[in-house]
Amino acid sequence: MSESTSEFVAKVKDTQEKQLKNQEHQGKGTPSSKLPTKQHSNNP
């Protein structure tokens, strides 16, 4: 379980880094609307 958790954390960090870079490229100040919350909607 700890492995999958660390994997998930690594994925989240990687996604956040990519979003920060995308945000810089696009120059849009509202990345919250494009956050990948729908991908991990396993939690109610």
C-alpha cells in the first residue's frame, strides 16, 4: 500500500509541475479550473 501511495504522490507532484509549466506557457492565471480532480474522483 505504501508503494501505491508514493506512486500516487509522485504522479500528483509530476502533474502539478506540468501544470505549472503549462500555466507559464499559456499565461492564464486560473489553473484551478483545469486541475485533474476529475481523474481521481474515486473519493466521494
